[in-house]
Amino acid sequence: MVAIKLGVLALQGSFIEHARSIERCGARAVAVRKPEDLEGIEGLIIPGGESTTIGKLMTRYGLDQRIRELAAAGMPVYGTCAGLILLARRVLASSQPVLGMMDITVMRNAYGRQVDSFEADLRIPAIGDTPFRGVFIRAPRIEVTGPGVEVLAELDGKPVLARQGRFLVSSFHPELTGDARIHRYFLNMVSDMAS
Ligand code: GLN
């Protein structure tokens, strides 16, 4: 079997950790820095970092347009943390450039400034019974989800993992734990699209 090839946007933020998680699942990871790097990938991960910086660089290098085209043609995309913000159709109190492909409204840094970072055990039935350790770093909060959005996990009554068709988002960082179950879930989305 040929290994699935996933791109990880590598303009800023956690490329290496995502690449390791992907490879742990038996797939291949490719760093995406220019539009050409997107050719031949079957899915894309947009990592955490600073969404304003990633958004500006994406526009500068012409990556935003090509990502939108490939997603419109069926490519699955998974956004973690800043990546979630970039996938959202609406970002409250901000006019930063985003891809705007998923029907969610988000608020940046909404989990409290005094606690910039925290961890929580999440119940995610879609990946099994064992709780998933969620690492939240200046995390965005999903405030509103459109009718086509499926909530896969919640924290304090708000979605923290959600899916709309080929789009997946998490407000936490699954690449920072040794647990690759969410990466495996995304890889299953990618192989379902391909079949
Ligand atoms: N606070 C960042 C932003 O608004 C996201 C933080 C992260 O990706 N860890 O872009």
C-alpha cells in the first residue's frame, strides 16, 4: 500500500510535531511553504502559531488561493488552534485575512488571559473511550457552529473539536501529546475522500 501523503503548512508554528504524529500513523508528511508544495498532497494540516502572521504569509506567497481551490475540489483540511482560526468563516473582533471555509464563528484567545495555557481531559467518542489529553495554548473558542457542523468534543459547553464534511478543527494541540488518535481520525477522513 502506498502511504498517504499529507501536507503540513510550515510558514510558522509546529510543523515537526505534526509530522511526527503523522508518521507515527504510517503516513508521509511534507512541509508546505510555497504553492508548488501543495501538489500531490492528499490532505493538509494548518498548525498552531499566530494566525495573523500565518494568514499574512499565506496571502503573500499565494498559498491561500491554491488551498481554497484544492479544498473546493475535495481536499480535506485540519486546522489546529491558529489553524482553526484560519479555517473559520467569521473571526470576532478581527479583520485578519483567513481562508474562511468552515461555517464557524470564533473568538481568539478566549479561554482567559491569566491562564494562557492549560490541559484538560476530553471525551471524544469518535476516537474511542479513553479520554484525550487536550493541550490549550492561548486557544480560540468556537462560539457558533452552522447547521452542517458536527461537534466531536466539548469543554465547558463549547465545541473544541468539530467537523464539517472534509474540514476538521480543534482549539487544542493534539500534536503535543504522544496520542495520535486525532491524526489517525483525520487520515481516515483523507482515505474516505480518496475511495
Ligand atoms: N492565539 C493564537 C492566535 O490567535 C493561537 C494560539 C495557538 O495557535 N496556539 O492566532
